[in-house]
Amino acid sequence: MGIAALWKQEVIDCLRAQGFHFEGTSAEKHTLIRFNSVVLNLVSLENDSSPHKFIELQDNYKGKGIDCFNLWEDIWVTRKDQVLGRIAAVIGVNRRIHARKTEIVAVTQQQADEFLIANHLQESAKAKYRFGLRENNRLVAVVTFSNLRYMKNGVEGYRSAELIRFATLAGYTVIGGFSKLLKHFIKEYGPHDVMSYSDRDWSLGKAYECAGFKLKEITPPATILLNVNTLERFFPHRVSDEELCSDEYIQIFNTGNLKYLLYLQS
């Protein structure tokens, strides 16, 4: 499949090169890397596990006050720098910038794309509204939102927006940055609520909860088709029947999403 079998060793070597302190462990066929309060589950493309086993693993660690995230082989191969940046963020070794020292700026779709591709695990997505935080003429955070949609929920004129992406510059945590950008959007456009999805493979939704969001729904795990030549991920409905019959795709999965909602107006 064009992917090195020794990818797990490469992860370990890169973590050591970054100066991260960790130890290797295992549990029921899972290859795990343990930091102080974070566990990284290394997932090979060829495995006999299931999303429910991963969720059970996460829940078991959560009960011990430990966050558990899933690093798939293809994500490591294609988004190595972003993975290392995310790990640095969750284990708390990032350099810190205080949001009060930054200014809010509007950014173009191209600027958002460039920043998110460089700093977000899921890259970018088209958005209606885009803002950034700038420090000394340097973008250190970007957030994107959808257009406001009128909702048929019995309240006349009720509008909802989706927070699509948020990322900080790799290697940095912007203290209060998420809330600062969120409050700016709310002040400018006055939605009745803001919703967002948190990828369960890589997030437990803590930033949303700190900003006042409420967990509305846990979406079920989803089947994903991976092109073994390009390492691109697709949901099944985006792959033709003819392509499915070829040897270009293998089936993997995620652990679903956490859907969060911030209610703003009654």
C-alpha cells in the first residue's frame, strides 16, 4: 500500500526528537504511547479492531482522568507536522500567547485555507465568515463559520451558525483565543445559537465546554474509504460503485463526533 510498516517506530522517534517525555505500553492489542495525562493509540490500517473498542478504550481512560486519542497510520503519513503540533497542544508544552495581546482581523478564504492546511489536522473547508488573531503582523489563530441559516423550530427568525474550523499556529496556544473570536462573531452577526462538531478521534470537546457549549449529540462511528494510492479519505457516498470494485480503496472508520451547541438567545 506504499506505507512503511515501521511507521509506529517513526512516531516514537519523532516524539523523542521533539523532546516529549512518554512511555510505551499496550492493552488488548492496542499500541499506546502514554504521556502524563494523555494516551495516544497508534492505529495501523491493517487491524482487527472496531470503533466501539476504541470508544471503550477512551471511556476507560476518561474514568481515570486521562485523555485518549487515536492516531491512524494514514494521518501520520500525510499530516505529520500537524499531528506533532496537536500532540504538543494536548500535552501542554506549547508556547503561550495571551489573546488580549492580539487583534482580530478578517481573513480571506485563501488566507484561511493556507493557515488551516498548515495547522489543522482536517485541513480547511469553505466558509462564509473567517477571522483571525494577529500578533506582531503574524496570524496566530484562525476561526471559520458557516452562513447563518434560518431554522424551522417554532421561533420566527431563528438563525443558527456552524463553527467549522478553529486552529492556532503550530507550537502555540493562544490563551482565550477561541472565546475572543467566538464572541466577536456573535457580536457582529447575532446568531441565536452556534453549533460545532468535535472529532472524537482527537478531541473530548473541552474547549467547547469551557466556552459554554453544551453537548447535544454523540454521532455514531462512520465508515471511511481510504484510497491506498493517494491516502485520501472519502465517505462511501462519494465513491462510485466502479471505484469500490477496484483495489484502490480499503475500509477504515472513525469514532464519530461530539455535536456541541451554544444557545445565545431564547
